[in-house]
Amino acid sequence: MLPTLTGVGRLTADPDLSFTQSSKAVASIPLAFNSRRRNPQTNEWEDGDVLYIRGTAWERLAENAAETLTRGMEVLVTGDLRTERWEKDGQKHERTALLIRSIAPNLAYAVANVSKDAAGQQNAQGGQRGTGQPQRGQTQRSRPTNPPQDDPWAVDQANGYSNEPPF
């Protein structure tokens, strides 16, 4: 079982969105976590130790993160810590990495316009992504023709469902 990290960090660069040969979206998201605190004697902010870590997000999370997040944003992130290992020029290398499960901007420092990701809902229900590979800033979103039966947020004008929350 991998250890889980939940923390507040900052993006040190914009997310880098790419696609695998099988058209799965993957985003590399470089993060920095630090122990910044106010010194009570000087009343100044001081930076403590910093943990730099490369986060990786997959599929809709990767596309949404690349579309939403930018360098310098403070984010709340949760994911599984793991060790990446590779060999280059006969040298063995390893680093700690974060497999991101969720990531969101800190609304104390940003304003967000949140909308339901219909394509993400379709993928969560077993739908498939198209084969086209959008470039950064050109994400392709498709609306499912039939929302899942158990989706309480689904809108069905013919049967009288509305956009109102189901509570």
C-alpha cells in the first residue's frame, strides 16, 4: 500500500499535458510544499524546508488540471507517493513522485467558475475518449447522449428534471 499525501502546495510550472500512444491524457504537474511561517520576533515570513515533487495526473483529471491550473497557483492536492526508477547512460536514478488523485486551487487566492464535466461523467461510466489529441488550451469535450441512470444531476427536459441540486 502506497502512503497518501494530502497537502497545500504551489505549482512551480504550468501543467504539461501530453497523450500516450493509446490516447490517454497525462499531465506532469511540478509542485513545491514548504513550511513557511511567520517569525513572531521579526513579524516576517520565513521559508523552512521545501519538498519539490513531480505530480502526475491521468485522463480527465489531467485535462482539467492543464486547462485550469497555472504556475504559482496554490493548490490542495491528494495523491499516492511512489518511487520512480529509471536508468540513463548506465546510471540508476530514482525520485519520489506523486500520483495525483485530486487537485484544486485554493479559493483563498483564486476565483473559480466550476461546471460539471459531462465528458468526465461519461468516462467514469465506461465511456471512451475520442482518438483526437487536443493541444494545450484546445480540449475537446463531448456531451453524453444519455446520462447514467443513477446520475442525480442529469438534466432531462422531456421528463421534467431540472438543473436544481438533488437535495
